[in-house]
Amino acid sequence: MVGARGFWELVWPEVEGLVVDGARVVGEMLRIDAHGGGSAGLCPACRCEATRVHDVYTRRLADRPLGGRRVVVFLRVRRFRCDEVSCWKRTFVEQIARLTTRYGRLTDALARMVQAIGVAVGGRAGARLATHLGVRAGHDSIVRRLRKLPDPPSSSVRVLGVDEFAFRRGRTYGTILIDVETHRPIDLLPDRSADTFAAWLAEHPEVEIICRDRCRVFGEGGRRGAPQAEHVADRWHLLHSLTSAVERTAHAHRACLRKDVEYTVPEVRDEAVDLANARALIESPPPMDPPGNQILARTRQRHADVHDLRERGYTISAIGRVLGLDRKTVRRFATTDLDELLASARVRRTGEIDRFRAYLQHRFHAGATNAAGLFREIHEQGYRGSRVVVTKYVATMRSGTAVPEARRVIPSPRRITSWIMRRPENLGDNERSDLDRVLAACPDLATAHALAGDFAAITRERRGSDLPDWVARVLADGPQPLQSFAISLQTDWDAVVNGPTLQWSSGAVEGQVNRIKFLKRRSYGRASFELLRTLVLAQPP
Ligand SMILES: [Zn+2]
Ligand SMILES: [Zn+2]
């Protein structure tokens, strides 16, 4: 047990030389009366002890809340007279170490608390939160505290990641630097210029490797500021550029696919169409039921891919682009338990009727309205669901409440791109057959498909030495957008070859860029560059 004196030592364990005279509740406030102990003060100018008291007055200091109450310390302080002859200071006010600062109206501990609130939730939300915590701190005073945060101690960085971030609603750009090995942000630069980057690097001769995208600014700045460093073009950036080239190819060849569709898809309501043709026109020919473990393996792989990119700080949309999935799917894989995903994958296998809806509608409108007969037909085609489901579906068609199935549409360039950029084992059976149709209809897309697959394999398997061959093949017979991509690689060749060769990538930079976006949004874009920099560096994830 502690007595009254011991209790105050628990409240201010780091403070020495404070004598508490008493405490009482005044309205919402806990008032603590105290004074400095000891008979002498230390002159801040000459470091001599002074004992002559000039006068005494009371300071009010806000401290951390206690018992749910706002705390104000009424501190009686002495003004001492310095008697040292050589000292220019005639009087000074005593300070209690680790409790008070000159002119400060907050105790050190409360100042740190307000700072922590500001770092965690920002000025505006911080002011609201402070009220609930029993702390009086408005938006401005929180921001003022944040500005006083010191820079984190500068550490030496061996592998540097660099990228740009949009500043002030995207009109101007800044540069973010991170330590790729620790994923920590190191510094924020106020612009995106080769000069600024080079100047920063000149102060950091310890940098051995620079991971970056392929924008000219960082390449040039890096070569000037750190001639010793090796450059690595980030492989995700490379894949991203390749994806754009493939999408441009798909866009340029839409006409090839239109011809294909006109050839294979007759009008749905053509009564004369025979069964063989009917099978060709339904949205997707019923494939053999894939063994369950294949679907489950795909689910597992997709889950792992999504979480891998998520850890690198990719946004939902960015993951969708890289993996060729829509945002809804990505979000589901990012937020749902793997067990749950596997369970629903098992259920989806039983949602068999979906694959046959278009066929059933076609047959129904052609006059085959008998549920038992339709069940036999689709059973022969591989339907393994129950008869009841078919009967119910036929009933909805009879009552006119069935949703009309769309006829096969030309896949968009974006979809085609996502199929091409995905590993074949990650394609569903319908996607696989749709892609095959696309590739059969357009030789250029078939070439793009082969080249993109090889590039992805080179990247995945770290075979940077195979890149020259790949570029030569693209330049020999690749479609035009891929040729442009290959030519652009050659302007930054060393860094590009390092991308798929070395283990480093600047994936962590993207995470930090997203954090900057978040911090900017939190302050409604009103944070100055200095404040933004303080926040980014003060709060490493
Ligand atoms: Zn003095
Ligand atoms: Zn074509």
C-alpha cells in the first residue's frame, strides 16, 4: 500500500522535486495544488544554485485526466534571484524537471499524450476524441504539437525504394523514400525531381540498391546522386506496363472478335436450329464437371495471391488489375476466411443449374416444355444436379418469371486482358474456353498471349537473363503495343534486367503511398507538406 505521498509518485513517477499540497474536485475538474521542493533553484544561464526568492506566483498546468476528470495543477513557483556576479540573468522561474517547460500550459506527459492522439487520428478527429478523454485540446493545438515532433533518428539504408505520391489533389507530386528491408518510410521530399532525389542520395552514400518504377526522374536522379547504386525496376510495375500493352492490343483487335461472334452465334429464337447448333450458341458449352479439388486448389491459390499483394499494400483495384479479377471478388478474397471461401466453393459446385439455364431457355422457347424431358437432355450433357431444381426452373419459365439469359457477348478488352495475364491454372473452365475462342479468332492476341505468359514466367522464376531473347521475339513478331513496351524496356535496360533477377521489389512503397493518401484524406488535404512528412515518418505501420 502507498500513502498519499506515494500515490502522487505513482501519478508522476518520472517527476522529482514536486510537493503535492492537496487535491479537490471543482465541478468537472480535479484541482491539484502543488509546489516545487528544495530550497534552491538552478539558474538556466550559469547553472549556479540560487536560494534568494524574488517572488512567488501560481501557474496553471493541464495534466492527464485522472478518475475521468480533467486535471489542472495549480503550481506555486518561485522566481529566484541569481547572485552570480558574472551571470547576465537577474531572475529566473524554477522549472520542475520532466513536468514543466517555460511558458508551457501543459505538463510534459499531457503534451506527449496530445501528440500521440494527433499522430493516431489527426487534428480534427483528435480534438473530438480528446474531449471524451477529458483533455482540452482543439484542432490547432493538436496540430501545433504535431509540428514539434522530432524527426525519427536517421538510420542507414542499404536497399532504397522510391516512388511518387500525389500532393494537393494530384496537381503536384512529392517523392517518398522507404527502407525496402524494413518497409519503414525514411523521408518525404517536397517535389518529384531528379535534382532533389540526387541531393538526398548524396547524403546517403550507404545506398546500394534503388528499387523504382521506370520513370525517367528517379533513374536520372539515382545515377547522379548515387553512382555506386544498382537500380532495380520493380517487377510489379513491369507487369503493370505489360498488362496495359496487352489491353491496348485487345482493344485494337475488337473487330477480329466481332467476326468470330457473328460466325458462331445464331439468333437465340431460331426455331430451326438443331441440337448440335444449340449447344454452340449457349453462353458456355457445359464442360466436364471439374474435379472438386481443382476448384478448391484454385480458391486456395487465389486467396494466397490476394493476401500477398494486400501485404505489399496494393489497393483492391490494383490487385484486381494484376490478378485479372473484379473488385468484388478481390474484396471477398481479402476479407473472407479461407475456410469459408473453400466451403462456398464446394457449394458453388452444386449450383449446377446455372450452367444450363441458357440451354434450357433455348429449348423451352423452341417448344420443349416438359421438365422431365429437359432434365434427361441436360443430364446427358453432364448435369449432375437434382431433378427438382430443373422442374422448379421450368416452372418459372412457364410463369414467365425466369430472367432471360444473355447470349454470348464479345468479351471486353479488359476481360480478355485479365484472362491473358492470369496463369492458365487460375482460369475457370468457362473463361478458359472463352479465351480459346478469342485466341483462335485473332492471331495477334494469340501471340500476345504467348509472349505475356513467357514474360510473367521470366519474372516469377527470376530469369532476367532470358529477357534479351524475349525482347527480340517481341520485336520480330509481337503486336505493335507490345513492341512499344519492349522498346521502352531498352531505354532502362540494366534496371529492367535486375527487376526479374534480384529479389528486391518496391512493393512496400505502394503501401506507404496509400498511407499518404489516407493521411491526406484525414486532414481534408489541408496538411502542409511539413505536417504530412511528420505524420508519415512518425507513425510507421
Ligand atoms: Zn545565473
Ligand atoms: Zn486481330
